[in-house]
Amino acid sequence: MIFITIAEDHISLSDGLKVFLEQDSNIEVIGNAPNGKEMLEMLQYLKPKVVLTDITCH
């Protein structure tokens, strides 16, 4: 099983990614955060194999 967390501030995009990824029975999205700070907090207790994140440079 591949456990994934997603950090994305656009809820519709993160929801769509979750639905798409979980079509594969070997993938489970175990966390979803709206920003990097909350993702870092989440990673203290979740142990995903993959983190998908949105990176914006200003």
C-alpha cells in the first residue's frame, strides 16, 4: 500500500487528486493540508510514503 499526503491550497484540486489517486487500490490518501505549515504538523504523526505539495515562489 502506498500512503500519500497532499498539501494544496485549492480544495477542489486536492479533492480531485484524491479521487483520481484512490482509483488505484494500492493507493490511500491519508492526509490533506491546505498549506505547508499544516502539512509539517501532520507529518509528525502520519507516516506517508509520498507527499504531494504545491510550491509557489514569489
